[in-house]
Amino acid sequence: MESLIKIAGKELPVHVSIRTIIDYKSTFGTDIFEDLEKIQNVNANSIGSLSSIINTSFQILYILHKPYAKGKSFSDFLDEFEFSVFQDNTSLSELTGVFSLLFPSQKEEESK
């Protein structure tokens, strides 16, 4: 499935497929679904937990955008974003909304 998402004023094409799971594991050494489960169970009042949520969110965003990233490393990809992305509630909402791309709703699947 292909989609276009907007984070911090940047439009990023993304692609989701079975390969996403394999690419995530080979790139980051962890399972994408285990990482999602970990951040769903974090303490929202902890700075370390916030850091974990942000890191995992950007890892997922990177993997979904990787087919269009023209060989950019994860570090190079992160360099494209200003720190202000964390001060903008809309951008944070868009970032965490990336998770929904991994789990399209039943209604979306039926319309295809």
C-alpha cells in the first residue's frame, strides 16, 4: 500500500508491505511489532519513555519511506527534521499516526 504523509511540513511518500517487517528487522535489529507493543506500554510521564516513543516512531517512518529515500541512512533521514517537530502537536500527531499505516482498518481494505 502506498500513501503520502505530512510530517513537520514535509510530504513523504511511504510504502507498506510484508517487506516492511523484514526491512525493519534487518535495519534496526528488532521486531517492528514488538517495538510497537513496547511503546504502547510505556509510562507517558517519563522522559526516557518519550524518547523511546519518538525513536521508534521515526524508525517506522524511515522504514516506510525507505523505498523513496534514495540510499539515505537513518541518521541522514533524521537530519532532515528540525527539533521543532517535537514542539508542534500537529507534527507529533502525524508522527504517531504513522502506526495506523501498519494496521489499515477493515473499511479501508474493503474499499480496495
